[in-house]
Amino acid sequence: MNVGIGLPNTKHDITGEIMVTWARKADEGPFTSLGVLDRMVYQSTEPLMTLAAVAGVTQRVRLAATIIAAPLRNTVLLAKQAATLDLLSGGRLVLGVALGARREDYEAVGAQYRGRARRFNEQLLTLRTFWEDHTAVGPRPVQSGGPPLLVGGMSDQTFARVARYADGYIHGGGPPRAFARAAQRARAAWEDAGRPGTPMLWGMAYFAFGKEAVEASRQYLLDYYAFTGPFARRIAEGLLTTPQAVRQFIRGYADAGCDELILFPGVSDPEQLDRLADILEG
Amino acid sequence: MRITVIGGGPAGLYAALLLKKRYRDWHIEVYERNPAGATYGWGVVFSDRTLGELREADYTSYTEITDNFVIWDTIDVWYRGQLTRCRGHVFAGIARRKLLAILQARCRELGVLLHFEAEIEDPTQFISSADVLIAADGVNSVVRSTFAEVFRPSMVLGTARYIWLGTDKVLDAFTFIFRETEHGLFQVHAYPFDGNTSTFIVECSEDTWRHAGLDQADEAESLAFCQQLFSDHLGEHRLLSNRSRWIRFITLRNRTWHYENMVLLGDAAHTAHFSIGSGTKLAMEDAIVLANAFEEHGDDLEAVFDEYESLRKPKVEAFQQAAVESQTYFEHVRRYLHMEPVQFTFHLLTRSGRMSFDNLRLRDPTFINAVEHSCASDDGKLSAALFVPPPLLTPVRLGPTQLPNRLVLALSPDVGARDGVLPEAFVSHVLDGAHRAPALLLFPPVAVSAEGRMTPECPGLYRPEHRDAWATLMEQVHASTSARVIAHLSHAGRRGATRPRRHGLDLPLPPEAQWPLLAPSPLPYTPMSPTPRAMDRQEMEQVREAFVRAARLAAEAGVDVLQINMAHGYLLASFLSPLTNRREDEYGGPLENRMRYPLEVFQAVRAVWPEERPLGVTLTVSDQEPEGFTPEEAVTVGRELKMLGCDFIQVAVGQTTPHTRPAYGPAFLKVYSDLIRNEVHIPTVCGGYLTTADHVNTLVAAGRADLCIVSLEDYP
């Protein structure tokens, strides 16, 4: 299993310099990918633009949109942005997409909340044709057939989408047990659809080391996930705060068949990345 | 803090005492509409796991409850007058009256105020007078119905009738009795709960209930009827009634379990069918979690209730899911009356999916030994052999052919054929698969014509050179292994002319590479798919003849087993489904018409396919969409196919349109296989992500499937 690291693109104190430092360090470190989160109504940076900014200062790591709410975006523009990012990064883009649960995000961009599931299906169906066919809307992505497309979510419909439209599944976070159950649903759907091989399986989690960082991260998680109601506390409790917790978590995900686990920082201090790198290399 | 509890059942009393124990200065009152000593249930059951939680929550009441427990470890199943026994389960029973007395005494000891015969008609008075209103007032909760637009309750009524009786016969096991009568089947769920009495629930279908005249019977007549019906089991013992009447079970769910200062507990929030016991267990667990949440969040009610609901709701919903499966089993148990006693019992024990072959082997090796001996014999009676193989390695008959085991290996869907010709790499993949020693190797769909291909890389059986390549392949497989090969004949219909599935399903080929598509009606599969042509009679004959030609070529090539695709929205399946068949001729409309063409194709193939080789069908059992093809229709089609000489059915669901979304997960097709096998009485092949030997053993031993599909991806 590969381990990637998330960029702090939803932290209030982010600057261009901090972001670029994270990206450089990640590229030099043991990480295989850089993740970004997506939120419209929040003090966060736009995920695809953030990835574009860090594409220029990295050579090696994959750039993973984890996870963007696709129906908030125009499909053709999204296809073009993704193809552009794939081209400019030399074929390093992974595109994770989901419905997005927050009505306020839809209202903010003037997108219809109702009927979003059907629109999402249509987007998934069309994205690929822009990348695979040589339509008038370019550019051609570097990766054959376009960047790998991962679908996130937890409903029965999610897993049907993974099998029907995507290259894999991206889980939204939780203990290894929860990931394993979701992974089985994705594999069951994949097999039933007669897709060759197995779906790519990606997971994510949050980490923070040191008393202050842990406390600040918990506050951040309670705030960022306030829209989930009681689950914000669950998510905050799931924060990985010790080397042992990180190692056990990684082992649990690897055993459950995860291909790539992205660990997101709870605070934006790049020193957190160094500490995580030490654990992974240790 | 002032806490008002409405309802003095186990949930309400237990919540009151747990809170009072921790917060001695809180003012806690319980309102119960019945008198102190009255209760209308008999006994309640607990499983061993619950007990630890009770012990931690309140040791005093725990000791008293367990002192009064009747404990047993056996499930007895009386069926066809014969007893089959399975041990190793832990159950504990207690009289409901005793349980309530213990909880009431403990409440009083701690200083909870109990009001009996206090009927609350308007709970709104407590919203302002109390800080917290705990609604533990049962399935007919007044609080919940007063705020129904907030809690949004959904109630699903079961189809069976049951009556909750007691008996003075002391049982020593959880006892199921199945009794066939001239009116229909009756079943009993009975268990002990104190030293003198047992609960005795009698259940039957609505039809049976009416036929037996029980809809007209009063309490005494119903009691006499049951006493008479089970006189051989009861002997000199008597059935007892306590305001008992024939009712239908209500499965209750609520959108939310709390509102402002109100919170729902126990049956007021959720019910789960009695056949997996027990509402009381769930109710008391609710109370424990609520009390813990108060401890964690103090008087922040929003946080307390959020914590309670977020912890309990997923657990209760999982339990309700298992309960629904168990309830469905009992509502359809007549379907399984053809089974021999051991298999019948194994099927019953594994009904809700919570117990498997391996679980039961740990609990009762003797019982599983009997299950294995039953699977290993031809007639379901017990084999005389000392040792027998596990169910998945037992032989099975598929029409004229005896197969050595129950495993069907699904070959990779990534064939990479050119013009229908199998490439070298795939031939070696088939041979590798054959060496893994499955009974059968299942090909991905093989096109009966170039136009019938899903993708340009589909294998085909429509040209002499295809036959020759298959003949060579069959020789190679047969020369070195005993595996048999299934050619799965298919016409893609409106799902044709798509790209290979590396990046997704049903992505149309670029326009210049497409070929014209055929379907019953001119409806494109996705908004991007080309529109198919509605088939005329001549085209229908041509496609039928293509199936016949493919069957002939397969027979000549020495293919062992042939299977015709009527699933997943391909051509023949799209005739079956009303979603895709809008024809107005004799091939559209009612099921009789929709199935006409698929059956004609089947008959034509049967006529040319050698009698000594099995012929089967892959059949969609449910579209899983509103207005779609239903399981009942699938049973009808299955029966027709069987009459026409079909030897087996592989079950499938969904994909009729791109909008279906089955509940994917391990063994997700098992209920459909169970339905077809036991309603149509035809061997079934079941896939649906079976990844362990335990899955296969459990399905085969229970008679839910005859053969199981496994994939090399899961057994690398």
C-alpha cells in the first residue's frame, strides 16, 4: 500500500509559501501522493488550482483531488481542468469525485441541489469521452484514457457508480474495519459489472502530533465537519496522534486491501509532515 | 435536572434507575399506565453479550436479574414430526413481570418516583415542566405520535399472524415447531423463562389463519385451537392466555430519535421481529447508552441526544435488517418444506445471515457433522460414511451430468478477442483456471453474432473458425483436467457496440466504429448510447437462428455446458423487462408476452443442444427498479424454462438500465438464488461476491444454491 499526504488546503492560516513547502517536502519524502479537500463555503483553497500550483514544484508525487464535489462544477470545464492538470503535471493527476453533502455549497455556486445524483451520473459518463476521444475540447491528458477516476460515498448507488463509471473507490475516512466493509462493497459491484481486474481502493485519515497540534486539529475537525452533526466528534476522536496509532492504522488499511492511504494534517505546520515522514521511514 | 419518563417498561425503568444512580439530586419520575404488578408479555430472552453490559451499568439489578435467569444453550427444531437439535447457543430468559419487579424495586430504592395507572394523553405538558422527557412508551408511543411530523415514523406491517401465549410446560431449549395442517402451516416459537412457565408464540400466514376460522375466533377459542393443534407437544400441559390475540408484527423505524428535550427509547424508537429476540435487549441497551451520554455531556442535551442517537441508530438498524430477514423467512417458510430435517434446520439457523457454517461448527460440531453427512448423500438423509467432504466438495447433478464439486470459476471478463476469436493469452488463462480444479469454468458472455457483441473484444461463436478454436481449447482442457466449460451465449442487444470495460460500462464506441443495435423497443441504454432499432419478426428469427447456430457450433466443438443469457439488460432480458420492452405486439405487454421470445429462443436451442449435456439460463431475478421485472415474474419464467428442459439457472439482478443499484456486498445474490431454487425447484448457480469457503459451504448446506461462482481475483 502507498501512503500519501494531504495538503493543508482547508486551514485558515494557509499561505502560498506554506503550501509550496508542504508540496516540496512531500515530493522529497516517502509520500506517493498529495491530496486536497474540497469545500465551497469555507476558508479553503480551490482544490484543482491548489494542485496546479504545487504541480510546478513537484516531480514525482501523484496529485490527487480527494474528493471534489463534481456537480458543483461545469462538466466541460472540469474535464478541461483535469486534462490540463494531467498534461502539465506529466500524467500525475488522480481525480476523486463525489456528490458533496452540503446544500450550502450548491446554493453558493447556484447549482441545483435537487437532481444532483442524476447530474453526477451524466458527468461521470461524459468526463471520459472528453479524455478518451479527441473531441474539440482539449488538451489530451498524458495518462491514457485520462486521469484515474475515483468515486466516493457510502450509498448503494456509490458502489454502482464505482463499477459503472470509475477506476476505483475512495473512502471518506473511518477505522480500518469500516474501510474494509466499503472496499468489499466496491469489489462486489465491480465483479458484478464484469469489469476486468479489481477497483483501485483509496482511503483517508487525519493525523496530528504534539499536544498543541492535537488540540488545534480536534478544534479544526469539529468545525470542518460540524455539518455532519454528531459524527464530527467521531471524526475528531479518530485523529491519529501517536506513531503507534499511525502504524497500526496503516497496517489495518493495508490488510483491508487499500492501495493508497492519504493522511491529512490537522494543522498547517510543515513540521508535522517531517514527523510523519520519520514514522513512515522508521 | 427534572426528568420525566413516560412508560414503565424495561427501557423507561432502566433509564430512570441508571440516571438516578449517577445523579442522586436529579428529580426523576416514571409514568406507567398499567397497575404495578400487571404485564401482558410472558418471558423475555437475552443473548450472552448483553449481560456484560448490564453488569457494567448497574451491578445490583444485574445480580438480581441473573439470579432469576433460566439459562439454556439449545435450539430444538421439530419438523416433520422429527427433532433436530443444535447446541452451543447461549440464551437467558426471565419473566417479564419479574424483570419489571426487579427494575421497579431498584428504582424505588434509588429514589425514582413511580406513578402507575397514569395514562398520559397529552405529553406536551411535560415539555415545559420537565428538563428532559424520555419517551419509552412502546410501539404505540403517544409522544412519538404527537410529534410524528418530526420523528417521521415508518411502520411496516408483517404479513403473518401471530399470538403471544404461555404454557406451564417447562422447555429446556429454544423450540421451533413446524406443523402442517389442512389449513396450512403453523409454526411455534417457544422458550422457557422461569422455573414453571414458557413463552409459546403461534404464527401462521394470513390465508391459513382465515382458512382455520381464527379470524372469527375469540380469545378462548384461539387458545383451544392451539392447545388442540399442539397437544402432542404439550401433553397434559396447558397453554395460557393473557389478553392474547392474533396480531401482525409492526416494524417501526423513526427518522430521528430526539426532538428538543424529548428522546425516544426502546419500542417507541424501533422494533425488531420477535423471531430473533429481543426488543428488551435493544431497549435496555438504549437506556445504557443514553445514561452514558449524560455522563459525558452533562446538561448539553443536544450533545447527549446526538451521542445517543449516533451510537445506537446504526447498531439498531443492523439488527433490524437481520430481523427483517428472519421475519421474511418465517413468512415464506412454506417454500422450504421440501427440505430434509437437517438441511431445513441449517437453513433456519442461517436465515438472517448472522450465523454461518463455520460459526455453527464452533458452537456444535455434532450438528455440523450431521449437516455435512446430509449434504454428502443423494437424498438429503444422512450419509453412512464415517467421514465426508465439506459441502463445497460434494458432488451435484446438473441435469444429465454429475459434477464433482460446487465450484464455478468465473473466467476474466477481459478476453481481448479480435473478430470473436479467442487470443492465445486467454486460452492459457482458461487452462490455468481449469487446473484450479473447479467443477465448471464460466466464460464471460460469448456473442452469437458479430452484432451481438458488447465490445469489439468479446469472444464469439458464429463462424466455423470460432468453432475450430473452441474445439482445440476443449481438447486441451479435457486432456489435462476434469473441469467442464460453460459457454455463456449472449446477444448484447442495446448494450452492444461499447468500448472494452477497462474504464467503465456502456461507453459507446466512436460513431465510426459502431454497428447497428437491436432491441425490443427503440430505447437507448444511456443518454450517450445509440438508439437501437425495434426488432421486426424477421430480425427476431435471425437472432433466434444465431443462437441456434452458436449452440450447434458449441456442440460440435465439444463444449460441455451451454448457458443462455437472459440477464443484465442484454437482448433477451430486455424482452422480459417492462422497463425496456414497450412493444404492442404479442411480444410485449403482460409477462406471458414479454417472455415469449426468450422462451422461443430457449426452445430452439434446446432442440439442437445434445440431451446429454446441461443447458442453463442466466436470469435476471429482479430489475431492482420501480415498475421493473419482479422476483415473482422471475419465478414464473423459471418454471416455464424448467418445463422446456432447462437444467439450471444462474441468478442475476439489476443492470436492466444504468440506474439500478443493488445492495452490493458479500453474497448479495443469495436471497435471489434461494428464491429461484426453492420456488422453481431447479438447481441454481449463485455468484455475488463469494470470497470464502464459509460463504460457499453456508449457501450449499442451506440449500440456497447448488453451485457457487468464485473469482480468481479473490483467490490469487
